[in-house]
Amino acid sequence: MPEHTTHHVVRVDRNTYPQLRRAVASGQLQPTQENLDVMAQGQVYCPADTLLNAQTLVHDRELQMGNLTVTGELYRLPEGEYSSIITASLGVYRQYPGVQQLLTALLTPMTSTAETIWWQDVRMAVAQGRQLASGVDLTDERWTPTAWRRDLTRLIELGDHWFLILYFAQPPHHLGPRGRAVVGVDIGLRPLATAAWGQQHEVTWGLATPALPVGESAEVRALAQILNYAAARAALEAFTVLVLADAGTLVLEQLDYRGFKSNFSAVSRRRAVADWHQTWARQRAHARGIEVERVPAAYTSQTCSQCQGSTRGTRQGREFTCLHGHVMDAHINAARNLVRRYWGQQSHVQ
């Protein structure tokens, strides 16, 4: 099996922009006409070899490239890629103590007492400060090893924004035969994702979401945000492994995250759902030779997947009931409707 390379885009914090502009002026960042197939527009910059060869992850939000410091939400990588960049940076990488236990505590719902204790532990970790890490943290240890391709790191300037592009090689290994099922995936927040194919279905774990106490410091809020993201990422990664084992075609919703009037767009980004839906799922599927199709999501949560035609229904909480009396989980119903819509599109094309 040939090597498969994944790429991931990290938005760079504005406080890094002056450094990047100076690096362009000094020739450390060279403009290139490379077509990265990552963004349709923007100027691509290739760092000088002295920068590419001296890349290390200092902590979750800071990448050191020689004398250039790039800050951004670097923790927003899939588990395998995130773990590989930490492993390659051991001896420099720093992390708050006890984050593995803080992450593990979020992987199941909490009582109010447990939430209070969790916040106390987060404050204690921040008070101790980041320390040199001896191994990988902020994952649930289910990740697949990858190789960080330092030589392929690029930066893109698009309008008033800068983006860091990181590449990772997935080592050749036997993943098992490609499945045959057409799998529909409905994304949300509770649960994060639900997949359905035939009479089977998979749902992401239930996670704890401790309410933010009033008056917390910026450092405590930032660590809590990273931990909540890592917990959601762990749930989505485990979900992906189970779903792709049977999939021949993965059917995802067409969504414009800028068009939501609710807070779904912002929350889905904080909880890894948007990253999974927009890039991770597609790249994981392509690595296994699985086709990915996107279909319109309109009315999939309001139409019965068991009735012929388009029978509308109502939803109370997680329960969907149609006018003909079919009752089922609302998310499973929506995922099955995505599969129906896929087959409808296939019939129309033929």
C-alpha cells in the first residue's frame, strides 16, 4: 500500500503576523507558486531550510521554527497527527501536569460534585505551570502513529489572515478490506455524530461538559477549552474507526457553517465536530479507498426514513415521531435519510 499523506490547516494568531512579514522581507519565507490543493486562493510561502529543519512544538499553541515563533490552535489536529508532532518535539514540548487524567475524566458524564473537583484540578494544573513532558498526552491512547513531514510545512497568506499547513505521512499498513455499506453520518453536539447503515448504527460517546464557573482566569479557561476539545476528538476518532470498518461510501451533510443563526457553528468548532466533518473524515476515508459524498441536509431531521415518499414528523428531544406512527431516535433517522438522499441522487444521475 503506498504512503498516504494528510494535511491540516491551523489559523495563525494575529500576534504572529509581524514576525511573518519580517520573515518574508528577510527571505526566510519565500513566495512559491506551489498548488497545495488546500485553499483555492492565497499566497503560499515556503520556509527556508533553516526553519524547516528546526521545527518543534513548544506547547499546544506554539510552534518554533528556528528563530520564528508561530502561535495558533495547534492542538486542533487529529490524534495521530497531534501525537506525532509531540513525539518529534519531546525534550522541548511542555504541558500542564495531570492533563491525561483531566482528559479521561471528561470521557463520561459527570455529577455536579465531580465537576467541582474537576475545575479545582484544572486550576491546580495551571498554578503549577507547563513542565517538560515525557510522552504523549491529551489523547485516549487509541491513535495510529504517523510521521510529521517537516519538509512540507508551508504558510499561506490569504487576505488579512495567515494559515499554517502541516503535513503527515500515514505509514503503509494493512487496514483490512474496504467495506461495502453506504453509511450516512448526522453531526450534532449531543451526540457529536451518529452513523447509520442498514439496520446498524453507531453513536459517539456521551461526554462531560462542565459548566464554566464565573470569574475563571484566562489561563484556566484556555486549558479547559483544550481539554474539552481533546475529549470530543477522542470520541470522534473512536467513532471513525468503527464506522469506516464497514463503509464503502461515506455520506456526509453539505453544510455552510457561516449560515447558522444559532451558536452551532462556534460550538462545533470548539468541540472538534467541524474539523472532523470538514477535513478529518474525508481524509481518513480516502486513505482506505472509501468514497465520500456530500448531500443536502435540508429536512433530513424532519422527514421519516421509514415511510415511502416524504412523510413529515415531529421531534421531542432525541425522539422523532412521524404522522404514520413510526418512532425512532432522531439522529439515526436523519443519518438514514442521508443514505436515502444519496441513493436518490444516484438514481437521478443514472
